[in-house]
Amino acid sequence: MQTLLDEIRHIVGSAHVFTDGDLTAWEQDWRKRSHGKALAVVRPACTDEVARVVSACAAYHLLQRHPTSGVSIVPQGGNTGLAVGSTPDDSGRQIVLSLQRMNAVRSLDADNLTMTVEAGCILQSVQERAEEANLLFPLSLAAEGTCTIGGNLGTNAGGTQVVRYGNTRDLCLGLEVVTAQGEVWHGLSGLRKDNTGYDLRDLFIGSEGTLGIITAATLKLYPLPAAQLTAWAAVPSLEAAVTLLGLAHRHLGAGLTGFEAMGQFSLSLVAKHFPQLRVPLHLDAPFCVLLENSDHESERHAHAQFERLLETALEQGCVTDAVVSETLAQAKQLWHVRESIPLAQALEGLNIKHDISLPVSSIPDFVRATDALLQQAIPGVRLVNFGHLGDGNLHYNVQAPEGADAAEFLRDDEARVNSLVFDSVQAFGGSISAEHGVGSLKVDHLAHYKSPVALHMMRAIKQALDPQNLMNPGRVVRV
């Protein structure tokens, strides 16, 4: 083992191989659900160093007489994941390969509307670099100040603008990947059409580092909108929110770039823990909706569209009250309220998170049925329901009853709550993971909620591309 670590030090430099001291930043997940023990944290500076580190680990693994005596690799970006997919286990035999030093923007092609960046680029930095060129990279999520493009691609992250631009997969044209054998696939194409065989790009996106290590990507860019307005609307029910979504599609068309729904209890937690944010309209409505209109004509045109939409919605009764941001600062304030829900929930205490997707038309019935089942099973349980209604993705989280011991609730009830929620998701034709990935938290649930044929094909792909099970084992699919 020491020989392997010496070889890795020779590749990346001793200053970038950590084996002792406080490694919590790499060994513990963001939610503090898991704290593993790494053999080493390795921070390569370039794709060649990544490839050489992987080759060294693969060669060491082959020399071991028993598979469990080898090592494995856990790729890590900003370590902001929510499914425990990028931190080591407690075996002390996993190398955390941190890509944070690989943070260069390699090129920006304004005519082709593409930007090629390394995997360690912070999402917010990519957004800002695009904006400097008067262009837009539309991926947007609460962790954008710390999450990295490699992690976004590894989990196929979603965020608040999926309703218009799609998940990260839809925003990527090409990849550079280090395989489990330490080879480099140079697939950084800026092409929008390339029908020359299997789509390897889409295979690696969403694979959470289990098939190879994404080291760079060519991303899609878009023209900056002429105006971007935000509205906050109180709605009398989730059915009304779905009706409002339909009206927004008709009135705003492609200009509808965000459509978020937030339950009253979710917003009450923000009001409780962040009173300075002044949450609007939530006291008198079971749900509020946050809409974003990105207009390519003018701010005046955007305001007129919003006015017609909200007038129609008020007349039809699917909106009871609404406010439209008049300034960029007001819009940011409204989005800040939405993005503060997870932080407010964390301050309220330990909770059970669910990142689920459903047909939009099924969401009201799902929530009604599942709320009732949970209340029957655990009287007084509190439901923190919010998310991206525009694309059918809910963060349907479960908080302990008021005054209950949160740690005890998690220990005693998490398995029962998960089964109840996941069974209900399946009954309504949904998925138990929408944008957070599978990681290690959900890997054992897939056997119950995913087709055996699909799982067989997934295992076959894993075994074909990573026969040594070197890459992030125990995540996404077990082999």
C-alpha cells in the first residue's frame, strides 16, 4: 500500500496527497449522514495526472490476491451531494480523487454557443464566465457557489430552470473521461449532431463516477435574455398550481424558465429561522408558486405577459394573490426565500429527504394520498413539500413531530417512511430519484423499484467498463 501511495505522490506531488490530519471536508458528506475513512485524498492538477493515478490503482488492484484487499477510487467535486455518493466508506481502502484543482475554462466559442471547462470548475464561475461573454449557462441550483461541473454531470443535476433548458445532460455536448483502465476518452465535441454509434456521453452523465472519471466537458450556452422577471403567487391548492402551470406554458411559451411550488410549512420554516427574509403571502395559502419569465424582447414585453397571465389566473381562481418583482434585487430576494428552505429545514432538525419525480398531472393526488398515509402512520409528522413543479420534481421531505427527538425519529422511522413514500411514488408512476442521484443511500432500494431487466443491463455495463469494480463501488448499482 505504501508503494502505491509513493507512486501517487510522485504523480501529483506530495503536497497534494493527504493521508492524515483532519480530512473531514472530504470524508464527510454535506448532510453529515456519513463519515468515512479515506486511504488518501489525492488532488491531481490535470487529466494526465488523473489517468496515471487511475492506472496505478488499477495495476495495484490486479496484484492483490483477493478483491477486497485492493483499493478503489471515489471521485469528488464540491462534495455537495445529497445521496452519499462522493465520500469514502469506512474501510480505509478508498482513495478520494478530488478534482477541485482542475478548474480551468479551456475555451469559449461564442459562435458555436459552447464553453469547454474542466470538471472542478465551480458552477457559479461557469455562469459568470458565460455572462461576461453576454451569454447564459442556465443550470442553476442552491449549491451553485460550491458545487462543481463534474459533480453536476455525475449526478445529472437539475435545478430551477429544467422546465425550459433541461437537466445537466441536456446542457452537455461532449466529455473528456478517464476510464477505469486509466485511458482517456477525448470526446469534447461541440457538435449537436453526431450519429456515429452509441452515445457514450450520456452513458457517463448520471453514472456518479462508477464507470469513469469526467475530467472536462463541452457545455451549451444560450443568448442572455433581454429581461428576466419573477412573480410570486399564492394558490389555493396543488391542483390550482398545476392549472397555473398550464396557463404559464400558454402565455409565456419558452419564456417560462422556472416554476417552483412551496408548501406552507416549508415557508413557515424559512420565516421562523430567517425572519429577515420576509416570506410573502404564505400565511393565507397552502402553497405558493415562484415563476420566472425570461423574455428575449424587452422588459416591457415581459411585464405585459406576466400581467395577462396573472389576470387570467386570478379570474379563474387558481391564484388568490400575487406580486411581481420590480427590480433585480427583489427577484433575487424571492429566489433567496425558495433556496433557503433546505437550510431552514436543517436548522429545524434532522429529517428524511426524498427527491422524487412524478407526472405533473399526478402530483396533487400523490401528495394528498401520501400525506394521509404518513399522518396515519406517524401522527403529527410534519411534511416539508417543495420543489420544481414545472418538471414534476418534488423534494418531499419528512420532519419529526413537534417536540419529538429528531435523532430517534430518524433511527426508528426512516426505513418505514422511505418504504411508504417510495411505494406511493411507484404507484403513481414516478421515480425515487429525480436529480440528486442514487449514491449509496438509494442503491439498495433500486431492486424494489427498478425493472430487473434495467438492473441487469446496468450491471452488464458496469462490469464491461469497470471489471475490477475500481470506480466508486457500492454506488448506483451493486455488482
